Amino acid sequence: MTMPGPTIAVIDDDDVVRDSLKALLESRNFAVTEFDSGRQFLHWVADATAQCLVLDVHMPDMNGPDLLKILRDRGNAIPVILITGRRDRETDERARELDVVAVLDKPVAHTVLFATIEKALGGAKR
């Protein structure tokens, strides 16, 4: 039995997106934890083992950049990949300010996602 690879946390309010990302990442032997909101993730983060976040930009209640700002203010430097279906200049500017690995447009191409995760994890070969 193959041991799971690094843990990726997927945070997206859309069940279909979360489920498909989970299945895709698990097909590449990543361990996946999934959350439907930033608040749900914040309740878990104290015990977090994730090495990378795949984080939706536009969510109700707390958007991705706001969640990321909270994490950064707490000193959490986890690599983050933002995903969005509605990209704009403000998103790109906040992404730079918050030191994200990349902002990817939905639907995310599998090859682009895997290459970006590899970059986020420091180039470790899977």
C-alpha cells in the first residue's frame, strides 16, 4: 500500500468543485482535507497538517483573501494557491500582497494545478 503524499487543504463553498478537486488530488496520491468555508478551516487550522492550501477567492461570509490575511497575520506562511471563476485586478493585487503561489482560473487545468502544487511544495517530485 502506498503512503499518501503531502496533505492539501481544499477550501471552496461549491460542493462540486471541492469533490472534483479532492478526487483529482487523491488520484495523484495527495491526502486531502476539505472545507466549505474559511470559518470552518479556521476552526481546524490549530491542528492543521496541510502543506498547501487550494483556496477559492469568492465565498460567502469570508472570502479567500480575507481568510489568507488572517492566516498571514497569525504568522502562518503555508503556501496558498488561489482559484477563481471571476478574476479581477483587485484579486491579483491582494494575491501579491499576501504572497500566494499563484492565482488560477476555474476550471483549473489538471496539469497546471499539479505543476503549481509542485512549485508550492518546493519542487519536490511526486
